[in-house]
Amino acid sequence: MPLAANPFSNDAFGAVALTAAINILPNRYGKLEGLNLMPSKPVRLRQIAIEERNGVLSLLPTATVGSPGTTGKRGKRKIRSFMIPHIPHDDVVLPEEVAGIRAFGSEGELSALSDVLSQHLQSMRDKHAITLEHLRMGALKGEILDADGSVIYNLFDEFEISPKTINFELDDPATDVKTKCLELKRYLEDNLRGEFMTGVSVLVSPEFFDALTGHAKVEKAYERWQQGEALRADMRSGFTFAGVTFEEYRGQATDPEGTVRRFIAESEGHAFPTGTSQTFCTYFAPADFNESVNTMGQPLYAKQEPRKFERGTDLHTQSNPLPMCHRPGVLVKLTAN
């Protein structure tokens, strides 16, 4: 085999194999991924259309046997179109990284090259993962943001819904926090619009969590919650009060300018229903490769090609995700004061 041959020309490093490999690698970021709140939904096109149908619900009267039934009423329908964002990311494998494993014809060499590739792909996957977490958190807040903080989609504007904010007034020791929780639950129940839920969760900033658990009307309940096995656990992972589960969320990432952005602002929280069937999802469109046209989208794609003059191998990865909340009316912002 000539020395100039590219070791990555083996089929084991083709687009299909690399794409499979990067999707198998562990996801080391993503609280929302762990909650499975926004499950993946692959689509064939980069543009999606979401249909909203305001169903009409009414009581059905009794009638004698054999009499005609009441006629169903059709709800009004609206179609909204969304373009799925395209997120590419590139890297390079330099010749020095594969030095000493240039001889062909052995399984060991392929294994060594795979290790080099896996290190690069894992790093690239981690960046895509934290980016997806950022997008999903935006969908959970009703405002999907780009890496620089610019707005991709404001779901409240798109669905013509006024955002809801509930001030928990945690700086006032006389505040009835239980009543605030019931107000939140009733609002979500009223805005499910034909959907169902099994619970209510709130991801909150550390400041909100501390103010909540230290509040005079909550402190005793929090102490009881900590008894027994819970005493040895990190209670920031979930504290349920009046049927609402509060969980501290510390997600953050560095934007292209080097600024660290918190996913939840200081002294704020964001509430949402859990156990829904159609409210949340993440659409994934196919990559802009010849071989992926008209195929169902995958979470991540990877491809490689030799650099000019064989001075390394370029790696290209991309993801085409759009996290979506189909009912922004169930997204509620909480403030501590």
C-alpha cells in the first residue's frame, strides 16, 4: 500500500459508519434529555407545518333509542410553518495524531484510528448536546434562542398566546406558597386544551430554590421531606410541595463571544406539565448530504474527507433540530419576588 494512501479511506470511516458512531457515543450533557420531556421525532424535510385545531367540546344530551345523534362541530384550523435550524460543526484530525499507525493490513490499525476518531467525535458530540439542551430549554421557556442570544422563534408570538408569569413573592414571609402552587396547577389544567398530564414540574434557578425551601410557609414541609432516606440525598434534584415538583437547574454554556449564559435567569423558574402525549417533541431534519436526501432525520450526522495535499482529515458534523412546544399556553414563568 503506498505511503500516501489515506488511512481513513476504509469503509469503516464512511459517512454511514461515522454517523452511527457519533449517535452511539454517550451524551454527557442534557437534563431535559434525561427527563425525556421532548422525545425525538424524525422528519424528511427541513420545513415543518404544525396544525392547530381548536376542538369544540360540548355535553351530549340523552335521546330515545333509534333517534338521530347530535352532529359533531368542526374546530377552526390554523397551519403554522417552521424552518428547522441547521447547526454544522467542523474539526480536523492532523497527521501527527495518527503517526505510528500508518501500516495497513491489520485489525489493530483500524482500532487505533477508530480511537482517534472517537475522541474527536465525542468532543463534537458534547458541543452539539449542550447546544440541543440550550434549544430545548428555550422551547420550555417559550423563546428558542440562538447561541448569540438572538431569537429563533418566540412560540408565544407564533401561536398568538400571551405569556403567563406568576410571582411567588418568596421575599414576603406571609405569602401563602400553597395557594401560589394551586394557582399554577389550575392555570396549566385550563390550558391543556384536550391534552392530559400526570404532574407539574418546575426547573428553577439556585436563588429561587433557596428562597422557596427557606420560606416560612415551606420550611417545615421541606424538613419533613428531608427525613429518612432523603436526608442522605441531594434534595436539589426534586422537592414536591402542594403537588408541584421544584428542581434546581444549573445549566449554562459559553456563547461564541466567550460569555457564559445561564439557561435560567437569577431568581426565576419555568413550570411545565409532565406526562403529556403530544405537547412536546424535538423535530430532527436530515442532513444536506446527497445520501440523506428524503430520508428520515437523525439526531447527528458525521462525515470526513482528506485535506488538500493530504495534510490531515477534515471532520464535519451537523445536527438539524427544532425542539417544540405545541401548546405554549402550558409554559409558565415563575419569579421569586
